[in-house]
Amino acid sequence: MDSVTELEDGRALVVDSSWAGEPVRLDNVYEPSDVGERRELFQRLRPQLVTSRTIIMGGDFNCILESGGRFGTRAGEGWMDDAAKLLAEMVGEASLTNVIGSMGPDARNFTWSHPDRSVRSRIDFVFTSKSVRIRQHSMVTVYFSDQRPIRFQGELTGKFLTGPGTWKLNSSLLGREDVQEELRRTYSEWQDMKDNFQSIGEWWEWVKGRIQDFFKNVGRKAARGRRREFSRLQQQLQELHDLQLRGWDVMNPLEAVKKELSEHFQDESRRIIFRSKVENLEKGEKCNSFFKKIHSAHTPQLRNRKDILCDTEEDIRKAVTDIYGDLYSEKRSDGDQAEKFLSELLAEYIRKNPNIRGIPTPGDAKKEVKCMLYRDDVTLFCTDGKSVQSLLEACKDFGKASGAKINVEKSQAKLFGRWDLCNEPLPFPIEAGLVKIPSIWFGGPGAAAKSWNERLAKVKQKLGFWSLRHLSIEGKALVLWNDALPVLQYGTQAWPLLANIARAVNSMVFHFVWHSKMDRVKRTVMHKEHHNGGKAVPDIPTILRAFFVCGCV
């Protein structure tokens, strides 16, 4: 497509394009009913017919060009107005051919008719240059208009080269039960052929090709079915319309067929919109090796980074080189994003270091925990001084390779038991009090109580916000299960539930359920499920104790 010109909004559109290397001009018109306005628009359209391009002009011209072009009101003498005479002159000057030709005596050749058939006229035309060879033409009855569009098939000189294109899965097929059942049966047959391949990977590559062929065949069958259904409905509509012209009362079946055609075209329009979006996405893609390999055989042009079309082999090669050069060139990186990956690499390096001894885990597996990661925080565990020195050396070696360094100001050490680090002091301070690893306190008496009190305060804050809403008991139980319990459950990974915390949790739960009022139902009943006569309010203390025990087993 070379250019699009809108002579008048909603009335005349001129499109210059190329087909098989031959320049073509498409003129689409919808003329007004007023004679003066129609003549004025014809005058504006007239210069567009003076061109060396092949012309195809069609639309609703709202006037007749022959004596038998109207039947009923205003039929007879004076049938050509000034606008119609001007149109006839324009067609003659441009040496255009009427695709349908003379309409003849058959009333079915009228393109428009009143519902009661009292007035019929032929006001729709398609004109083409003489270089267009008309293969076939017809008038089609449609469900959405009282006019009958003209459909024709023509031929231009030259041959339009098309490539194999690219395949995309029609996702609508996945929702069909018959396709799902057939795919399951076929896939089970493919599974029986695994022994014929040297590896699972080789078999899977073969299966991917079979899946593509499977959905191609299913898609072709579905498309053929849609075309057959459309042809059946269109033929039925044409037959009913012919019967109506002969005086038959076929209004009800005619409306039913029009409704089915409307649903068919709605589905088809959704497919067209989807395909147009996919096409736009493909046109906006950057060139890569796959694009070059698949499309170079039938893509004579390629846009470079400046959005300029390149059509020579040298320019296309330069465009691809520029894109790959920019893709693999050195770029500035985001340090914050890179730090996340460095933490993972450091942790893996420490885990595989045999000179670092971590904390042994319970059980027969005889595994060691050397480090834990939480977002960008790294917690390291060592059991002796030799492991500490090996850890520091490992961090230095890792820093030489990656450029990362330990943030001494934000790092701290916590010693459990007796340690002698006088000969080899640590580069960061030793915490004498409690230490927080993430959101849980460790390191001395009172750590468990402090951790649970912080957890409890967060839950009270959440329930306080929920108390502002008017919730049913079932809704409050849902809040306790999904918003309160997970906050407290996190603490059971480190500390058992304290007795005073358990009492505070129970009080807080039923304070929330009864909205600061006295209990109206026994708490043991409230904890029961609905089918046992309860309200499914969670027994949070019991659940937390169970979680703690599960972590120890």
C-alpha cells in the first residue's frame, strides 16, 4: 500500500497500492442522495481517474445509468440526472468497463429494492480498467443490508509471489472436546514410539513436529467446515430471496437465515481482527537469524533501525549487522538487579566449599546448612574458627571475580557458645545482644517473646483494619484463615508458641469475631466445621503448635 486519500469523510476513499508489481488505484464511493452534493463529489473524484495506474472503482453511486435501471416510482422519462450524466462522462473518459454490464430484463439484477418491492433500482456499480480481465461476477444477497453487493473476480498481469508464511496455533481449537479427545489418543500412540529414538529429547523434537501437523489438519478441517456452512447459508438466503421476489411469503425463514449469517460473520470478524493484530506485531519485529532464514526467500525488503526500507542484499545485510552489533555490544548494567544474581552465585560457591562447615541438620541425610538467602540478605553459618577464615577467603576470591565486596557497615556477627577469635579477628562487629534474621529475633533470653510480640502486633493491626468493615462470621473466619494465620505461622519456623501468646491470640480472635462483645457461642463449637454445626473459626494456637512440631520431625 502506497497511500490512502480520504476525499470526504465516509463518502470517498482512494487507495494507491501495488499488486504483482503493477500499480493499482482503488476508489470506493458512497454517494449522497442529494443531486447537487452527489455532482460535487463526482467532480472531486474526476481528477483521481486521470492516472497511469490500473483503476478499480466501486460502491453505492446512488444514481442509475440506463433506462431500465429503476422500476416503480420515478421510472420512465428523465431517468438520468445531472450527476448521473457526469458519472457516465467520467467512465467514458477513463475508458472504464462496467463489470456487470447491461442489467437485462431480469428483475433479480437490481441491486436495491424496497421491502415491499414496489421500488427497485440498480445504483451500485463496479468499474475497472480494460487491463483487468474479468473472470466471474455475481450479485450477492446479504443479511445486513437491503442492497446486494457486487462480487467479481479479476486478473492482473504478472504473478504475485508468496512464500510459505509462518504457522501459529489456533488457540480456539484447544477448547473443543473432540479435539482434546483426539489429541489424547494420538499422543498416547506417540508415547509408544519412544523406544525408536536414542533420547527423550530427540523424541520430543519429533513430537513437536507431529503436534504442529495435527493442529494444521484440524484447523484445515474446521476452516473447510466454516466455508461449507457459509456457502449453505448464502445459497439458502439467495433461494429465499428469489422466492420473495416471486411473491412467496418467506419472511420468517429469511430472518432466521440472516440471523445465522450474522453470527457467522461476527465470529469471522473476530478472526480477522486477531490476524490483523498478529500481522502488526510481525511487522514491528526486529530482524533476527530466524526471521532472516525463514523470510528472506519471499521478503524483498527489510526496515533498518531508522525505519527505512532496504531492498538490496547489501543494505539488508548491513541492517542485520547493525541490529546484531547493538544486541551484543557492551552495555551499562543495573547494579541493583545484578546484585540479586551475585547473591545466588555467592551462596552456591559457599555451599560447595568443603573447608566451610555449616550447621548439621537432624536426620540421617547428614546435610549441612551453610547459608540462607532472603531477597538481598545473606545469612551465613559456621561452626568453628577455621570455617570462618575459609568463609572470609571465599568472599575475597568471589569479590576478585565479580567486583562485589562485603558491606562491613551493614554486616554483623553473632556468636553462640564459646569462641576464640583473638588471633583472627572478624572485619565486622560482633553483636552482643539479640540479632534479627529476617523478622525473627535470636541470640539470647527474650528472643522468642520479642519475636512473638511483634508477630502479634502485626496481626492486631490487620484485624483492626478489617473491624471497620461489616463482615459476617463466615467472612471473619475467612480473614483469620487467610490474613492472620500466615503472619503467625511464620514465627513457628523458629520458636514454639508461648503460653501467654496463645492466650493473647485466643482473646484477639474472639474479640474480632464478636466485635468486642461477650461470646455468644462456645468457642469449642465455633472451631467446628460447618457440617458439624460450627463456624469454621480457626483454632490458631493448636494450628501453630502443629506447624512447629512438623518442622521438628
